[in-house]
Amino acid sequence: MINSTKFEHKEYELTCIAPVHIGNGDVLKSYEYAYINNKGNRTVYFLDKMKWAKFLLESNLLDTYAAEAGRGKMILIDWLKRQRCVHNPEQLLKQLAISTAEAYPHTEVKRTLNDIARQAKSVQGVPYIPGSSIKGAIRTAILHHLIQKNPESYRSIWPEVKQAIQSHRGRKISSQQLEHIAFTKLPTTGRPDDALQSVMKGVSVSDAVRIDHKKNTVIIQKLDVSKKRGENNNSHYISLFRECIPAGTKLHFSITVDTEIMKYIGISSIEDLWKWSRDYIEEGLSMQKKVFDMNRDYIPEFKESELADVVLGGGTGFLSKTVYYALASDAEGRQVLAQFFDDIFTTKDRRTHMKQPAHHHQQDDDRLTPRTLKLAMTEGERWIMGLASVKEVR
């Protein structure tokens, strides 16, 4: 057994360079929140469920609300305005809301934000970043580093990983294969066990909590920049809204590393983790920059990304795919991922009713898969999603 006596512990301040979305699994329909666009003041009211239920019961509106909500097209603020017993809907919402968020739809005329994916929050309603999300980002960076450092040890299993992806067993299976080789390093006297032998148990990350304890969030509409084969960049909004921790928010967390365990993969300090994380981010973003900033349209966004130590949450999916680019050649990695995405994201042809690719990655992706740069935008500001910096605090 390993005598784990060498621990390094550090406290950090994390600053959200861009909006960060860590989903809690909840998605609200338009009848579960209220959106008010009043002279450019775009506010979403998230209802306290207990207060809302009490209001409906006391106002004898529960059956009416349930019936209209059941039809699926209710816009809550419009419904409230139609109720005779509600004289001031906005004032009522202020009383019933557990929190509010400033919204940034791409058009002023929207009356609803469709579905809203909620941000992870504490029981007090304060948004936070789970330690598992930070550790997951670090874990992927470590995997990327180890593959790049010793590619031959991993490329031998590329045919098996490729087959797993192509046979729809998917990225989860293939990533498990890679992680087994990368992380299952600790000796054991009993039956082999990936969890017990994984070096990642030598890294512990606390939740990142807001220093100011404020509950405010922002609602960001998904903004993608796509690069199809033979075409210029095309930016377009998608009808997907995420509740995010605002840019500039500061959170506090800690990391503890058992260096006796982590030495098995060449990590001797916490700073090694951050160096590998920065290198991983730099490579992934440089790949995107070569494709999406050919006309120098996104100079500020890519310049700002140089400050990032970690990339977190929803809208940051491309970086995780760079592990496959490190494992295979760029062309083959892109080809396999393109086929995978075409197989799992499909639509039905209206005429033939046959399944067809929804986004045509094999046809349209010429340099990257997926072929999108994920951005967040508010009034006058634009970022690459999920960027965050860290600094040690005493």
C-alpha cells in the first residue's frame, strides 16, 4: 500500500472571464418562469415554488393554471395579466421570485425565452461551480498532456477507440479506454480496480463559491459561429438559453494534491496541474483560431482567452474533442468524429421519412469537427464561453 503523507493544499480565487454555465439538470418551460421586457430592462423571475403554489391556491387559480400550462404554450406573464385578481403582475413577481436574472436575447421583440437551462446553485440560491466540474476539466487536460507526451502508448488502441465511436458505443466507452491507460497506475495487492488504482484520487477539488454570496445570474442565448466547407464564417443564434454566472464574478475554492500518488504520472505539484491545463486550452483554442479568425473578426475574444487557466461548463465542448485529435492524425480524428455526430444527431426527411444527418458534419466540416465556435454575448460584449482564470490566495 502507498504511504500517502505528502499533501499540497492551496486556496484559489477563480474569476469568470466569460459567462459560465454549469447546469443543474433543470430546464424551465415558458410557464415556469416570468420574463418581462420593459423598455430594455429584460428580467427573468424565477419563482419560489412554495410561494407560487400558495398564491395559486389562495387565488383559486390552480386548476386554470394547470389546464393552460398543460397545453404547453403558456407565457406566464401574459397569463398573469389576464387574471382579474392580479392588479400589478410585476410587483407580484417580485414578491414570489426566489431570484432574478438579466436576460440577453438577440432580439428586443421576444416575448419569451423558450426553455431555460438552469445554473447549479446552493440551497440558499447562490450560484456556484461544483468541484467535480473543475476537476473534470483538469482531468481532461491531464489526459491530453499524457497522450501528447507519449503518443505511441495510446495510438496502439486508436483502432479500438475508433471502433467504439463508430459502433455507437460512443465517446463514453472510448474515453474510459483512454483513462484506464492514463490513470490506472497505482499498485494493488488485490483484484484490479480502476477506481482504487486511479491516480485521480490523488486530486481533491472543493466547490467554488461566490465570494460576495450574491444570487444574480444572466441568461445568455446560444451563439454559434460555424465554418462550412467552402464558405466564410456564419454566426447565428440558436433558440437555447442558459442561466450563467456573470463574467467578472469571483469565486473561492481549494485544491489538495497527494504528490505521493500523482508522481506516478509526473505531477509533483499543483502548479503542474495548472500548467498542463493552460497548455491544453492554448492548443484547443489555437486550432479554433486558425479556422474562425482568418478574417480577424474575433481578435479580442482570442486575445482574452490567453488569460484562461481553465474552461468550464456548457458551450465548451470542442476542447474535450481535442483529446481525439491528439490520439489520431488531425484528418482521421476529424473524419471519425464527423461520422459519429452524423450518426447520433439525425432528423427525418419529410418526403421519405428516412433518417438523415441533422448537421451534415461529414459533408460540411472541412477543417474542424465540430465546426462551431461557442460564444456568449451581452450588450456590447462578446466572449468565448466558459473561460476562467485562477490565482492563489493566502
